[in-house]
Amino acid sequence: MRTSMATVSISGEFPEKLAAIARAGFDGVEIFENDFLTYDASPREVAKIVRDYGLNITLFQPFRDFEGMPEPHRSRAFERAERKFEIMQELGTDLMLICSNVSPISLGGIDRAAADFHELGEMAARHGVRVGYEALAWGRHINDHRDAWEIVRRTDHPNVGIILDSFHTLSRKIDPNSIRSIPGDKIFIVQLADAPLFDM
């Protein structure tokens, strides 16, 4: 089992975060996009800095407001994904986190979302990367990992899996035993996160 920590979880400048994560004994780092965007270095330079700390990039996150968008926003979402996949290749990571849509203009429907993810899975495969879908506790249509899993299951694509986050499950008081129904090879990463108890 490999362990990693998200840069969004700790404070400091980007290199300070990497140093702290390496000192703590983690194998890798989840790069939060804002940390990447605010640090003045190219993707290839960032990849080298990460390697110099003895880490690998386990995940690039988050990609927002993807599934269930009406046109022309749907086409723009795929264009954004294409650019992100190109950045991931330069970073040397093969996994991107897609969180459930919170946009007020997004459309519901499990089959609509699965169709979007299948098309995205085909795009990801061409780039040699994968995408993991995470249900945000405040997602507009998908806020439960059981629904996220159903979308991934119907997507039926090897490059599309699920990402589980303890915060988003426990904050909604969802029985964590429900993850037992998800095949292990479709769980791309598990995030353990704590927070004060919120009423979601």
C-alpha cells in the first residue's frame, strides 16, 4: 500500500509542503491545483522538485463541474479535461480526481453522467491516464459515494474509477460498510480526512 498526503491539507509554500510530507514518511503527494498554479514553475520542473524530495505524484486534484453539463458548457468541460491530461503527462502522474458537480446549471441523471464519464474515459485512455470520481457531500446531484459508484459501474471503463473520502461519507452519516460492494480494483484511491462535525 502506498501512502500520500494532499498539499491542500497543510500550510506553507509549495516546497515547504513537499518537505513536510517527505519528512512525515509519505510515499507520495496529491497536488492540489491551486498550489500548482500559484507556484512559479513549469509542470516538468514541479515533477523534478517532487522527485527530489523522494516523492511521487499520486493524484492531481480537483477537476470541478464536469458531469451533466448542458451545451456549450459540456464541450468546454471536455476541452478543460484535455488540457489537464496534458499537464498530468508533464507532471508524471496518471490519476486525476473529479469531484461531483456543484454547478446550479448542471443536469441530473445517472445515465447522463455515466455517458459523460465513458467519453472522458476514452479520452483519458488516449493520454494514458485515469480519472477517479468523488462524491462531494455538498454535490448538487451526487453527494453519496453509493451514487458515485453506480455512475462508475454504468460507465464500465477501465480508466474510470471511484475515489472515496471518509469526510464526505461520514459527514452525511452514510454507513461506511457500504463500500464493501465496490470491487477493489475500481477504488482508485482512499482519502482519510477529519473535520469538525457538520450537519450536511
